[in-house]
Amino acid sequence: MKTYLANGLLFLMAVSFLPANAQHSPDKAGRIEHGSFMLTIDLRWDIAEQNEFARLYELDSMEMQLIFSGKFKELKDSTDWVPRLLRPGLIELSRPLETEIAAGFDSKLVLLDDFSPKGTFMKPEPSVFGANNLSREGVIRKTGNNYCFFLPNHRNAIKVYLSGTFNQWSTRQLPMQKVDSGWISCLELVSGKYLYKFIVDGKWMHDPNNRLREKDGHRGYNSVMFAENHVFRLEGYEQARKVVVTGSFNNWNEKELQMRRTHSGWQLPVFLRKGTHAYKFIVDGSWIIDPENPNFRPDGRNNLNSFLGIGDTLMFTLKGFTDARNVVLSGTFNNWNRDELLMEKKAEGWVFPYILGPGNYEYKFIVDGRWITDPDNPVTTGEGDFANSFLSFMPNHSFRLTGKQEAKDVRVSGSFNNWSQQGYPMRKVGDEWVLDVYLESGRYTYKYIVDGKWILDEGNPLWEENEFGTGNSVLWIK
């Protein structure tokens, strides 16, 4: 298996995070995804474009001949490329990154400039919660929104860089400054989860003073850090031997998040995803609510939980039903708890303010024990007794289908909802069918269901073949 030479690596670093189908030109063909080097190839390229493609990514004449003559089986059998048809005329090649290159053991990879935008940093990795776990205090320091990464020792190193998901794994964007006892680099981060490594004179290494790590897919590890957005505090209890915080965010794990002793009690900085979280403290085995937090509710099992919210508030409203004795709000946002969210009675109906993070949710009201969908929300999922009201909070994408004005029922389903057979129902607006949803950044496949018939999105030129030979539309969310 051949190694990629310097010019190929240089170009790869510049384009490695572009979507596969974003732009079908030789200079936008390469990317790194899930530990593989991937190329998107338009078989309609002319000779000049083919030659440019071969030069940029160092494909030999045999590989080029097999690719552009359509002999994909021979290509797979005689090389380490794995071909995949995206649509007629457009193919994707992939192969695992060579371990020594992906792990950074070829110094040529890190001695070249790259084209990562200076001063711009990426969104964090998707995560519900997290707390840093350092074996040496001070190697990650927070001041406001700035985080300083410190690598002790390595005094004889010539150049040290910090690289991670916060800068698209750029190899030159964050040089570390040499100080008396090691190297330091600071940057501003929004709250969330990040993966990172150090590059010491061309050699990649995880943070030896960080206990949190994940396998990088190449017999090594990425270090994991969390930019925190909340601090759990419990004042007093100086005689306690062990205090743990636990909650809905970590499935009430009784051992995972041990708090640290302070001069006045206990505390633990954490990252929490936006939304509402139930929690308690466990003091030497005894469960207690937060004595400093007035927000607590019953959990339906004769217990109380403390609550905190991070994000924006949505006012759930149920009009009418003024003769009801009690109304409860329940949904995917609280694991369908039927006793927790008691709504407040008003002259015109019932209300409950609830803090949510961006996302798609299903919910119902429980009126004197009877479950009902929201009569003022026409968008539901499921059928019959299993129908739920659907809402998208702070949506970032609109599915739009035109040309189906005569249709009676239009839905959308895809990888974002596990290809639900019912899908998400769309509403008719003028001559379009529309559904607003929230989707995390990434790649999705989907189809529309028009009066029970599954169809591709005719307004989207991006699609790929599926196991049934009927194709799926492809969507990229930046």
C-alpha cells in the first residue's frame, strides 16, 4: 500500500471536510471521514480534469484506467480502493488511512502549511454531558470562554502544535508557546465536547495528563475535553467522605460524577446539553435534593428531584379543559414521565414553561389520566392511540416538496428518524409541502412518502443508491 506524498497530503488537508457531493471538481474531490480517505469522482470529467485529479491525489495510470472505464470490480480486486456508486456518473472511492499517516508518524504531514481558516473554530462533538478528568491539575485551565492547554516537559522539542476537532485537526493553526516548564496554547471555545492531540516535532500524541480518551481508529487515542457551562455546588457537608452528582443526563449513574472537595463544600464543573435536567446529590450513600435550588418536582415514585435548565423556554399551552382537575405534560424530553410536569391552570386553559435545547420532540397532554395530542398542533407522528404531537424547537432546515398539489398526505422519513414507516407529516403551504426540523450537522439520507408511495426528492440532485435499487436523497447539514 503506497503512502500519500507531500502535495497530495497538502491538498487533502485543505478539502478533507467538504461534503462528498458538495462540488464535483477535481480540486474538491478528497476528504477524510471516519478514518478513511475518500474521493468523489465525476466520470464525465474531461482529459484535463482527469489529469489534474490524478496529479492531486497521485493515482497511477492503472487506477485511472479502471476508474474511468467503469471496471470497478477489477479496481476493488487489484487495489485497496472500495468503490461505491452514488448515482449514475458519480462514484465514491474510499480506503482506510494508513496508520502511520493517520497517526501522524510521517513528519511530512505536519511540516506543511495547511489552509484551515485562521481564527475560526468548529462546533463541538454531539454530547449530552461530560466532566473533565485530569491526572494533573492545571493542564487545562479555563478563564471565561478561553481554555489554555498545557503540555508539561518536552523542553528539547523544536515545534509543538495543538490540533483537534475545534480546528478541523489543522496541523499548523495552533502553535504552542514554549514556557519554562513546557508548552502552552489558548483558544476560545463554546461549551461542548472536543477531541484533541499534541504534535511534538512531527509526532502526534494524546495528552498524557488527561484520563479521558477515545480510540482514534488507528491503534491510538484522542484525548477528550469538555468546555463546561455549569458548576454543580453543594455547600457544607465537610465531614462527608464522598459526594456524587447524578441525574437524567447520565441515566442516574451513582458512581460516574464524583464531586471535588472545596474549602466550603463540594463542586464539579460539567458540560450539559441544552435542555432541562433532573438531578440529585448522593452524600455518603444518601440521596438529597439540592438545598440551594428552589426548583424541584415529584418524580412519580414518591421522591423529589431538583431541576435546572440551560437554553430557551417554550410555553406549552393547552386551551380549554377548564373543568379538568389536573393536566400533565409528558414527552420525549422527559422520558414520557406521567407525573412530573404538572401544568398550571389559567382562565383560558393550562400552561407549563419548559426549557428545551434545539431538537425534534414528541409530546402529549394527560388530562385527568387521559392521554391526548395537542388539539392546536396539526403535526403528529404515529397513528391511533400511538399518535403523538410533534414539534421542532429552533429548527435549522426546511424540507420542501413542490409539484404534489393533489396529494392528500405527504411525509418525510430518513436516517434522522430511523426511517420511520409513518415518517414526519408535512403541512401544505401554497403549492408546497413543508416541514421544519432541527438536524445536527452531518450527512443524512431521506425520502418523501406521498400518499403512501416513497419517492426521491426531485428538487435535490444529490442521491445515492440503496439496497432496494430505488435510491435515497442525500442531505448535508453544515
